[in-house]
Amino acid sequence: MRDTASILHLDLDAFFAAVEQRDKPSLRGKPVIVGGVGLRGVVSTASYEARTFGVGSAMPMHEARRRCPHAAFLGGRFGAYRQASGIVMGLLRELSPLVEPLSLDEAFVDLAAGPPRSLDEDALLALAADLRARLTEATGGLTASVGLGSSKFMAKVASELAKPDGIRLVRPGTELETIAPLPARAIPGVGPATMERLTRLGVATVADLQELSEAELVRELGKSGGEHLHALAFARDDRPVEAERETKSISMEDTFEHDLSDPAVLAAIADQHAAKVTARLVKAGLFARTVTLKVRWPDFSSVTRSRTLNGATDRPEVIAQVARSLLDGLDVRQGVRLLGVGVAGLVEVAQEPLFDLEAPASARVVEEAEAPVSRRPRDWLPGADVDHTEFGAGWVWGSGLGRVTVRFETAESGPGPVRTFAADDPALSMRVGPVSTD
DNA sequence: TCTGGGGTCCTAGGACCC
DNA sequence: TCTGGGGTCCTAGGACCC
């Protein structure tokens, strides 16, 4: 905690949905839901129009469809989100070198670490207003909420209070009165399980939380969680903004449309996951010592099995072999809902066993994992960018029964016409380039 | 026809070592 | 007629975040 509100937290409003509305003029002002479009998908982001129907993040997609059947349901274009995010993070780095991204749509900035500037209230508010205006300009119409406060915690609380499309500064000295009336759930780190425990202790608000001793909270939540929560309840937070955070783990997992119970099929999927994870490992220039296999059962319970090797590796056949052997130790006859492979214990130098003189993973591995797959029906994900030789740029409105329906419009075009094609129409192709589907 | 995917951090028990 | 005590590593599970 410091005596100026010089920590900034920025949160892009309904980010994924907003990018879709920007690039698809016919969806502006309408409910848009981005998420998994399969049987078992969940909502990633709902536009504010969709939120008025009670649709929110992490909600099962079938529930979202029930609540808001007329919404546009899109699969998501991470290339486009990454591009927009990059523009925003670039603007933040112009303010200060100390920028800590939390995700594609969120970051902290330590304004006291930037060039010499006034950090008084008016100057900070002007800076935030200017930032928001430039952000909207640079991203083609996205909006962000900005919070300013004397700590990470207060900046985050402030941006939450500013939503959507606003600015909020919590004046140093007013932290306690700002947070006291908020629900305890508003404190980052208090999720459903912790809130359940707190409710049993009679806690509903942050003010209630302040009545509990640190010892009581430690007894209920453990040492780390209890001490941390007690401090935040009194707005005590001196965590620094950290620009560089090293990667601790890399993983890939997949929930299947239907549970799988064939060991050979599962082993093949484990291999594929291992190859993709290794490709990312190699791309990052890292080597891993621990391989983890994750399985979710039909009842949604899950188990993990891990093995730590003597040396660190970046070879896909090694990681795949370990994943397979971990899978061998599980009885999959009951069915498997999700299979994941991950690596941890990451280091920057190979520590292969000395007797193993083979070179680290070849470029071939990376190419294989990244090579574009041939076009299959499932590539016509709703919302994906396509090109037509005659009609130009458009996006997938829907597909099925060997057909794909496309709306031809772009961010600049205004609402455009809809046409339907055969799914294998050679005139139609997935768009490649910076805004392609990820 | 419930409940994604990519992460981080914490806890707890057992092995192992000095 | 027993059982010390830290520190570290590994494994497994769980809470939480976006």
C-alpha cells in the first residue's frame, strides 16, 4: 500500500464478445455468446446484451441457449483476441515498463515506475481517461474499465466498481470505507468453497470479515490463505507489480463430446497432447522434468498422475511415453470424459541422462504439431473467419448437413448479406493471417 | 442433457537425508 | 517398551482466477 493511487488495473469489457461485435457489424447491439459450441461447452464471455438474460461466464452452453436462444453463439477466434490484446498491452507499456498482464484482457500497471509524472488524483484520472480514449481508437472500438488505487487489490476493486466502460479511483485513505460494504466474495481468492466456510462463520461482507481474528481465519482456511485474507480485509496489500513471470507449467487437455473407454484411442490422444505440449515447450526454449496426466471421469471427479524424470527433456517421444505409462496405470473402462497431458519442473537447459547423446527435439516436431490440419467439417466453427473467391471476407454463421452458411461483412463494411454453400465448396476457405481462427 | 481450458498457488503425507 | 527434528523433494488433490 502506498500513499498515491498509482497502481492501475485495466479490464477490457466483455472482451471476446466485444471483438466479435467489432468484426461482425450485424451482431452489434445484440446478445453474443462466445464459448465451447460442442455438447459440453461452457460460456467464455457473454456480451452485456446477453448478460441481461442471465447468461454469464462458466455457465454450461446448453443453459445459455435456454436462457437466450436468440443470441449468436460463437466458437471464438483467439488469433483476433491475441492481436487486440497485444495492441492494448502495447499502450500500457507506453505508460510504464512495469506492466503485469493477468490474461488477454487484464493487466496491472505500476505508474510510479514510469517516467516522472504527477501522481495526484486529477493527473491520474486524466491519464486514465486518455488511455481509454486511445485504447478505443487503437482497437477499433473496444472499451475498457480502469481502476486506480494504492495497491493491486484496491486497483482491482476499483476497476470492478468502474465496470462497464468507466474509471474509478479509490483515494488513498478511503480504502477501508470503500471495501467494508462489499461482499466478502469480492476479495480475490474468495471463491465458492471459501465463501461457504465464511458463511458458516456468519460472514457476508468485508466488514464482517474484519470482525474475525487472523487466528480464526488461519484455523478455517490454512496459514497462507488465512493470513492473506485477513490482510486484504483491512486493505493491507504490498504485492509488487511484476512484469516478468516465468512459465511454471504447460498443459493441454480435451473434454470429449462423449466419454471414451478404448485404451488404444485414449493412448493415441495422449500422444497427440504430448506432441502439442512438447511443441510449445520447444518453442519456449524450455525442458521439462515432470510429466502429468489428468483424467476426468464420467462423474466429473478427476485424478492426476505424475512422474518426475532424472533429467529434463524436450523430446516428444519421451513425454508421450511417460504419459502413456501413467495412463496404463488407470482403469478406463468406466469411461473418460477428459484427458490432459502437462509438463512442469521447467528449466532452460537440457539435463538429459549423460548416456543419451541424441540431439534435442528437431524442428520437425514443431512443424508437425503446428502444421495446418486439412479442412474438416468441424473447422466451420460458428464465428470463424472465411474467404470466398467471389464474395470476399465473411464469417461462419452456421454449418451442418454438408452446408455452411456465411455472412459477408467486416468491421468496416456494415451489416452484410448471408449466403449458403456446400461445406466442400472450393471457392470457400478458412481465412489465414493475423485474425484467423486459433 | 449439468459443469472448458489454461494456468497459479497451497496443503498434506511420505521418502529421504543429515 | 518403541517412536527426534528439520529441510527438501515428490505426489496427489483442491481452490481459485480469467
